[in-house]
Amino acid sequence: MKYIDVAIVGAGFGGLGAAIRLRDSGVDSLVILERGAEVGGTWRDNVYPGCACDVPSHMYSFSFAPNKRWSRPYSQQAEIQDYILRVTDQYALRPMIRFGVDVQSMRWLPEQERWQIDLPGQESLLARYVILATGPLNKPLTPDIPGVADFAGVAFHSNQWRHDVDLKGQRIAVVGTGASAVQIVPEIAPLAAHVDVFQRTPAWVVPRWDQPYGAARRWLYGHVPGLQRLSRWRVYWFNELVGMAFMGSKRLQAMLTRLATHHLHSQVADPTLRAALSPNFNPGCKRLLISNTWFPTLQRPNVKLVTQAVARIAPEGVVGADGVLYPCDVIVWGTGFKATEFVAPMQIYGEPPAGTSAAPELGALWRSQPAATRLGITVAGFPNLFMLVGPNTGLGHNSIVFMIECQVNYIVRALQSLRTRGQKVLRLRPDVQRDDYALMQQKMKGTVWSSGCKSWYQNADGHIDTLWPGYTWEYWLKTRSFQVADYL
């Protein structure tokens, strides 16, 4: 078996950022295991028409590697992926990446104090520390609807876009009205003969201020030192201000409601359609959508909003809950991801509890009980294991790249602390994990996400183990130092 100090699973924003910081801190025995053929993660895989980020570009990038080439406030998929590729080459990361490696399982070996990482068709790898950077948005959720296998046309998820399928002149059913659908439908509607959009619950939509940068502004961002950083902080604090509406500020919540309501009324004149597009929950309880083209597209003559859940799939189309058949040639599942399955299908076997020989499996553990952690980074019973974008660290108002940098810095400090103290194993105290999770759930009660709606943020029991229930500057404060006392 090959021995390594640190193994990183995943070569998206998280894995690449971790590799850069770890190498800078002096770690030279390092490997990145990536199941794909290229870096990029979410931004490599999601190539559907209109794919773009809902966080302004200057904030959706590493603070230590500003991109001087952004062409607009909200970058599209190709531009973000191009940035990731350039960062990979700029920091010479490719020699440490092993592509086409799909990690299926790993197991803690107490005697060797290392993780055995099982690689299909290859020799296992032994790593002192493991960083999981697989991300939460990589397991497409396709509803288990009767008749799916009987459909005579073509069906695919937005995350697995079929570019070989010509949509021109086709009858298309788009199931879902979330963040992907609001980008896809405006792009495919002009090509299609007809589009039926199936909406179970309307969403709040706010304007997208996305005017492309002119030549002068692009030149300034590329040549004036500090200007882009200033823009980054402007975006950051504006997003934190919006976050106040999600954290319980009634005044900010009212302002956000007025903005979204005005956007709807200014773009939709028909009172019947407007009513169908009006949510009955507070903005942010479900993911807030940002679009200037969604409402106009729904009013095209070849687009129909269907306010029915899907009951079943027939060979010739989609059958709504009202029993009506909506004929189609193509079904696009805009139904999101299994965001609460943090590590599945990977199996991670930790340290057997004292007096037992049975090793706990992390995915199974979190299916039977809350996904408790310390800051979404470490887990009791799983020594020397770190996570990026783990439980209760997702965001509804700001850049996840900011959170990733906080987590990476915490991990670097943890490893530095171990080296300083001459130790090799880091074990989270169970009582610290228990108290941390209780605090997360207590804080969550005061947020908009617990105000009554049903969303993908929640697990089957209704608990929200996905989101950080506070401001990102609070998370920065909590992760800026490593507390040795939290660990055994």
C-alpha cells in the first residue's frame, strides 16, 4: 500500500483550495483523488443551457486568487470553470491529482492510525489525514414516480444534460421550478414547440442585476490594484445585509418581500398567473431565486405553467395530479439534489466505540440520527477526518467559497497544532459535538428556514442539517482559531 500524509477527495473549489493552502503550510505528501476526468466539480458537471452562479463573481472566487477576467456581475458556468482551470494551472496542482478515481469506501485503522482508502481496481491508499471535498450538489435527485421507465421519449436530469438531444421543435416537460429550472426554461423555450413547466410550489424571485461589464470597467478591474478586492467586500457586506432578513429581521424581511412582490407585479400583468406565482411563505424559507427572464418566459405563447404535482409518467407524456395528460417528447428533471446525503454513496467506517469491535459507518449514522459535527468540519468517532461544506455549513445568502476558505484555514491550523504538540491523531470530543449541534438547532429556530415551509434544506425528520444558521462573519470568527480543548 502507498502511504500519504493527506488525501483530499474531490477536485472542485474545496479540494483545490485545500491543496493550495496545505502545500503553502508545508505539507508536501499530498494527493487529490478525483472521480472525473477534469477539475471543477459542480462547475464541470452542470453544463445545462443558461447555467450560471447566483453569487456575484467577485465573491465567488478565492480571496487569494482574484480573477481579473470576469465579464459580468453574475458569471456563467463556462467562465467559472475557466477560472477553476486557470487556478489549477497557476498553482501547479495537476501533478498531485489522480483523475478517474472514484473512492467507494474508507476505513480507520486504529493500529496504524491511518485511513485505508479503497480504490476500485487499484491498490488501496493509506492516509494519515483525509479531507472530504465532494460537495453537497453532486447526487442528482430524480423523483421516484410511477411509470418513469415506460416513457417513450428522452428523460434526463439537469445535472446530466444531454447535449446530443436536439430540442428544436420538441414538446418538453420541465419538472421543478427551482434554481436550475429558472435558468434552463428561458434558454430552451425559444427552441421548443411547446414547454410545460410543472410547479408544486411557487418561489420568490428577485431581479438579477447582471449588466455585462464594459471595456472600461474590465480594464479597471484588471489594472487598478485593490479595486476588485473593494468590489468583493461591497458584495460581501451587501449579501450579509440581505442575510439579516433570513436571520429574523422583520424590517429586512419586509423589504425583501416588497422587492420580490414588485418584481412579480412589474413583469406579470395577468392576475391569475400572478396568483399562481405568489408564494405563501417568507422569502428565503425556500431558496431565493434571481432572474429577469423567468416570469417573461412563462408568458410566452408556447409555455404553460402547470400548477400540479406530477402523478405518474405515461409512455406519451406526463400525467398531472389532476389526471390530465401533458404530451411531451422530452422530460427535464429540474428536481435538485440529495443535499442531505452528505457522504453517500461513499462508505466511511470510523473508530469502534470503546468495548466494541463494530466500526460505525458515517452515512448510516447520519441516516439514523442528526448529522452532528463540530463546525461541519470534524466528526466524533472519525479521527483525522475533515469535511468541506459539511453539515450545517451551507448558505442561503452568501458565497460558499468564503465558507470553504474558513474551513480550510481551520484544518491547516489543526494540523499545525498536531505537529507543534508532537501528536498524530485528532479525536473530536463527543460532548463538544453534541453541544455544537444543539446550538445549531437552537439558532435555526429563529431563522426564516424554520418558519414553516417544506424545502430541500430539511431532512426526512424536518431538521435542517444543511445550512449555517447565522452570518458568515460569525463562522469566520469561530474558525479563525483552533481550540485544542475541543479534542481528545
